[in-house]
Amino acid sequence: MDSVSLNAMYRRPISGWRARAFLYAVGTALGLAEALPAMAQTPTANQPVPIVPDASEQPTQMPAASPTLPAVQQLPPVVVTEPSTAVPKHAKKTSRKATAAPSAVALSSATGTQSAGGEGPTSPLAIQNNAFNEAKTEIFTQFGTNSYSLGEDAIQSLPQGAETPLSKALLQAPGVTQDSAASGQIHVRNEHANLQYRINGILLPDGVSGFGDVLETSFVSRLSLVTGVLPAEYGLHTSGLIDITTRAGAQEPGGTISSYGGSRGTFTQSLEYGGSSGPIDYFFTGRYLTNDEGLENPTSSWDAIHDHTDLGRGFGYVSALLDDSTRLSWISGISLQNFQIPNTSGLTQNFAVQGVTGFDSSLLNEHQFEQNYYDVIALQKKFENGDYQIAYFSRYSDLHFHPDDVGDLVFNGIASDVERRSFLNGIQADGSYRLNAFNTLRAGFSASAEQTKAAAASLVLPAGADLTTATSPGAPISDETSKLGWLLGIYAQDEIRLTSQLTLNVGLRFDQMYEYVDANQWSPRVSLEYRPFEGTTLHAGYARYFTPPPQVASGPTNVAAFNGTLQQSETCGGGVAGVNDKVCGLVQPERSHYFDAGITQRIFPGLDVGIDAYYKIASDLLDDGQFGAALVLDAFNYETGINRGIEFKANYKWSNFSAYGNVAIADQKGKNIVSNQYLFGQDDLAYIGNHFIYTDHTQFVTVSAGVSYLWEGTRFSADLIYGSGLRTDLDTLAGPIPNGASVPAYTQVNLGISHEFANWFAKPTTVRFDVVNLFDQVYQIRNGSGVGVFAPQYGPRLGFFVGLSQKF
């Protein structure tokens, strides 16, 4: 008989001398006589039965064994309990928070040095921070979505490990398509941009270039791509959420210095360091990178021409526990990048400019400088049955393209000095409240103000210029727009546990934009998640989405200023009667209906498989294109768009071996361009006005796969990506069909091997060797034609890289 059985037996008062004598005899025989004196007393009519405290409240020391029966196994003390009652809400909350460590203030020593509990995953500060991180998952739910995550181990298992650029690491997730840097580097579910990035739950707003160029893989503790029907708390960009949890010093104290380099003049040096002091946790990382192929090579040659890049990045994270229920965090980052625009040799000169003939295209000297800065301050608070976080965020972004005045004129007829600048400040507040055992309420709001500037000074040749007449450009045409815009959003949602297996999440979101156009929308969201068996999860949902265009890329242009030049508009905005006197449409926010359903299944321990399907119907489908030599994107809308696809994924983990594979089949189509029509020729605009065409970033089939094995400190890894090819124009006898064909399919395989030496310099030293594009497959990402495609780009050629990192 165990203590549970005895508890059940003694839930009521014991009366009668026979029962008391029997109980005392049993207790004596089991060595528990010292725990029973109170129970052996006869209660009077006015005396309640004495209650022994619950076993969880008893001292950990066991009663001494009976000297007469030393061989008998001892049992826990007999416990007499009162009839069970409902647990109050505050008791449930206390139990959930009980894992938190003692007060952060108590962790600091008198001198304010390192916490008394030490550092590492089990230090008191790390335990408290983990409790706050767990509480944050109550605020930012990913319920009913399709999520694919990479932890630190998974990132280290990639060829190139933490040296892998963030955009390349994301290519291993389902439905992520490779593209050139000029077109945003990646596409999720065949969308152009429309991605939101969050660090520790805080939204990072768009800059003038993709955040894939700004963020650093080495500071990532966990990287998740979340797609599908996003809960109402996620607004603005909705094709996917890049959710990043940063590393922390209390979890991983110490530092690492690394050197890495190889083919194409690549050399990078990085430093990271983290630790804690009292209630303060900190982690910093910095990187300098230089190479001779910063952008994709426009030719199939082994080395690119005029493609040198210098890049610097920095990141910092500091958090302080103000008390047991309050944490203040600061995140800061910087990215500076200066790169040359690569050249193609042997191009034919198109125009005679100031008597210049025979210009060598390999000597063009275009370059571009980008700078990005971001800061976030967040206050997180845990309270009875709930949690909330309030954050202030700021971001400054600037891009400046410097042309080759003569060279751009002789080949393109225009040379534009382009600058784009954005400065944004905002606030975001999110909270959750456990109303009862069945309902968790979430609500929040966000507000941001963005000042943007888009300026260009262009030298343009007059209309009719060609190689037969030497011409000179007129005075520079200046075009500048600036705008202070606002984005406001508010949401509320309820997560309802209908049964222990079935959960419903319903929410409503409202977004308002005041930019070049003013617009708003109410957006309902609903999703179901069903877990019929252990290891099986089904989800399905519907979302109404509202996606504002990037303000810096959607401003109006002084099209009429280019009348009478080679850049005169063929379609709108020019004011030439019968030619281009129509009004160009302003870029509108995208509005869509989104449906998603999927299932994940654990086949056996270690093997998980999944399938997910989606369908999107959009009005004013947003798209972007590069319409000039500068690596900047201009936005436009298709009147109607359809996006659909299906994804398969499988992950296997056994001991030191892991493997994964993903396949996506999808397409996206749009019809009738209704904004910024001046960017297009009349023939393309007429065809797209009457036909659905594939968007230029559509890829029918995308595959990623990888394996990793750790053997006695040596890690072997391999991964691959396969693409059926992005879109390009199709030439027919009746004329070209925009995006009617695709570039050839390709497969890129990468290998990596690394070994950790434990005692080279007192702390671990890691040596690695990586091979990129093992079979040296020559393939095109873009061939230079298609809607919004300016120049060709090729994938990387065979490359060898070595690295050395030392912890300290």
C-alpha cells in the first residue's frame, strides 16, 4: 500500500478504538509510528481531525527507520488531506511562475560583479530569463500556423555553419526560393518581399533594402520561418514571419573570435562576447567582410569583373531584470556596406556621347553604399494570469547609388545618381491574459511614423539619339519626393480550448495607413488546431490580409520631366497628347483572402513529416522590380492576383545523425498593372491588361535537403537546393510574352566538415572546411529579361573556404 492509497483511506475522521489500534499497528510495522501520534487521538465532538501537511510541504529528511525492523523498506509519511477543492486562479499562476529564480537584485554581489550563481544555462539569471522567454510565448502565439525552425545546433550543422548568410540559411526552409540581391535574395511562397522580421518579438520595420543583408546569423539562438494563417497580432507583411530569438550571455558566457575565407578573395573576421553581471545579461557580436564577388556575377565566368565589396555589421543585446516580474531589454544593430556593381565585358555601345566611341564595358565604374541602423527598447512585465510587453523601435536606412556618367550614357542613354532614405520611429504593445482554463485573450496595438526621401539626379540623352550622331545630355533632371507617413494597427483575439484536443483561435485586426494614399481595413482571422493522437497535428484557417506598400518605393515620379528624351514614358504621366497623357495610378495596399491547411505527423520517434497547402486571392497584388542600374526596387500593383501551392517536409533525428528534405510546388499570377504604369512599355502593359501572367519571381518547383553527422567531435554536413527556374520572357512570332518562360533548372550542392579540438588553447578551437557548389554547376538566377528585371545574374561558382574559431 503506498501513500496515495493511505491518503484515500484516511480522508475521513477515524472513530472507534479498533480502527485507531489497527492504524497504529500498521504504522509501527512500517516504521511510521512517529508520524501518527496525532492521528491516534480520539477526536471529540468539538475537535476537528488534525491535518498533516501535504507531502510537498514536509521536510525532505525521511523519518528514522524503526530500530526493530531495519530490513523493512521505508515509505513516505502518511498524509491526511481535506476534501479536494477547486484550485484558485492565483494558485495556478503561482505554480506556472514557480520555476523562476530568486530576485534579480539578490543575484548581484556587493561590488556589482558577476552573479553569485555563476553563468551558463543553469545559472539563476539564465533560469529567470528563460522564464521570461517562456512568458513571451504566451504573448506572441504561433497557433495554427506552419512553422519551420533552426536552432543553434541546426545552424552549426549547415555547411559554413554560423558563417552562412541569413538569407542562405532560410533557403533550407520549405517554399523559400533563391533570387539575386537586386531582387531581395529570397522569396517565400513566391511572394516578392512581404516578409516581416521580428527579434525577440519586436517588429523590425522595412528599410530601403532587405533585412537579409542587415541581420547576422551568428547572433541567432533560434530562427523560425512562420507561414500560413498568421494570428491577428501579426500585421503589415504577411507572406511569412522571420522570427529570431537572440543568444544571451548568461546562457553562453564567454567569447569567440573567428577568421574565415577562401575563393573570390573572401575574408571575414568576427568577434562575439557575452556574459552577465548581477541582474544584467549582455551579448555582442561584430563582423568585417571583404570579397571580390559581393553581388551575383552577371556572366558565367569564374571571377566577376569589378565586384569588390566591404561590409561591416554589429549587433548588441542587453537585458536587465528590474525585479522578479519585470525585464528591460535593449537591442541595437548596424550594417554598413559598400560594393561595386559588377560588369559584363564586350557589350555593344548603343549611343555616341560627346564623341566617345569604343567604350570598354568592363571598365564601367558604378558603385553603391548602404547603411542601416536599428534600435529597440522593450519592457516586459509578468502579472497575475497574464503578461505584456511594450517596445519602442527606431530604424534609419540610407542607400546611395553612384553611376558612371559617361559609361551609363553610352550603354543605357541615362545616368542617374539615386538616393533613398528612411527614418522611422514607432511603438508596439502586446499582451495576453488567461481568462480561465479555456480562454486566453490577446490584444495589442502598434503605431509608427516614417519620414522617407527618394531623390534622383539624371543625365539623359535626347530622343532620337543613337550611334550616328554625337550628342550630349541636357541639364540634369532632378526628381525628389518626401513624405511623412503613418501606420496604425490594433488587434484582439481569443484562443479557445474547445476540448483537450481541439483549439480555436479567432481574432480581428484593424490597420490604417496615411502615406501617399490613405487606406484602412478590418481583417478577421480564424484558425483551428486539432491533435487527435500523440504526434499528430492538423491545422486549418482563413485570414483577411492588408499589406501596405513600402513607402520609400511607392512614391510618385515626375514623369513629365523626361518628355523629349530617350526615357520618355510610353504609357502615362507624361502629358503628351495621345501618347502618355493618361494619369499613372498610385501604388495601393494589397488586400487578400488567404486559406491554409496542413498536417504534421510523427511516424516514429525522430521522424516527422508534414504537408501544407495554401490559396490566396488578392486585389492590388503588390510587386517590385529593378527598372534601372541602381539596386533599388520600385513598387507597382496587379489589379488581380492568385497565389497557390503545396509544401512537403520531412525531418529525421537519431543520435548524432540528422536529415531533412522539403519540396514546394507553387505558382503566382497577376493581371492588369494598375499603378506606376510608366515603368512599362506599351506592348507589355497591353498584354498584361488582358492576360494573367506569372510574376517574375514565380518558381514552380523548389527543393531543399540536407544531412549532418557528428562523429567524435567531427561534424560532416551536406545540403542542396534545387530550383526549376525563375521567370523570363518568351519570344514568339506574335511578340514576346512577359514572364512566359523560365530560366533552366539547377541544383547546387554544398559540403562542410568541422572539428572541435577541446584543449588546444585551454578552451575549444574549431577548424572547418567548406565547399560551395561542389559540382560547379553553372546556372542563371536571372537572364536579364522579364517584368522588372534589369540585368542577368548567375549563381555562385565552385568555391573553397576554411575557417578557424577560438573560444575564450
